[in-house]
Amino acid sequence: MILRALALTVLLASASGATAQVREEPTAVSPVTVMPPTLPPKVVATYPAQGETIAPGVLIVKVAFDQKMNPRAWNYGVAEGGEPLECIKTPRLLNDQKTFVLLCRVLSNRTYRVALNGERAGGFANLGDNPAEPLVLTFQVVRGEPVTSIARALKAAGLKSDEEPIAEAPKPPVRPAP
């Protein structure tokens, strides 16, 4: 409808001897996304749970938040009075965009205290970069039948097989032979 009116205006202007001016320069638009203000994300579940006692071996630490999170914003470390976790460096954000998982190894007869967002810079934050409140997750490991496979660790954390803490890198494109 608008295009017809514009075409009719140009046609009438041409017929009357006037020249229509058409702007040919593109209009620049900034690629900025403005997020609405949000409340700080809250931890709604962890594995191990706060104060839980677990078996030694392979552990998948799971931290679930109440809102979608930034996959590149996180930090964790040892809190005062706890043993340092032996983990891969980077947690994975699962497809629900609310749950982070981290592959670790824990030893018997230890108390672990994990500081989440212990350092304010670069910590767990939602999509609007609003950081989660700091939290210290404390759990104990006792002697017992060790968890020796990722499959058992996934089951203990209540995760499915496609929620492993290590995501495969995308396969490179196949190039045809010359």
C-alpha cells in the first residue's frame, strides 16, 4: 500500500515536470542490544547439594540458576578452609542456558569449599551482565566406592548423556579434493 502511494507520487511528479528526489544513502543503525534491567541471578540447585557427602572420584559439579546466563561469564575457586578442586578450566553452559556443569576429580576424606563468584570481575552473570551473588558451596568426600566413569558421574548429578561437561568442538568443513 505504501509502495503504491510512493510510486504514484513519483509518477505524478514526473508527469508534472518536477523531479523526485530519492535518497540513495543507507541509514546507519547501531548493532546494540539493550537488555531490560534484571534482578541478580539466584542459584536454585547444585550438585553436590550444600553440605552433602559424596563418593570420591569423578565429579560433575552442577550449578543451576533461575534465569538464562551468559556462557562466557563465570568464575569459581577454592574458598577459605576448603581443599582445591581438580577441574578442567572452563564450565559448560547446558542447552537450558541456566545450568553450568564442570568436570572435576575429588579425593577421599576431604572437605571442599567452592567459591562461586568469589571474584566479582568475570563472574557468573545473566544475559544482561547482571552478576549473581557470591556463594560458597561446601561438601565432603568420604571413603567409598569411587566414581570412575563420566556415565556414573552424570547419573549422580541427575544429568542426561547429552549434558556432559565437555562439548565437542564443531567439525571443520569438508573441502573437496582438487
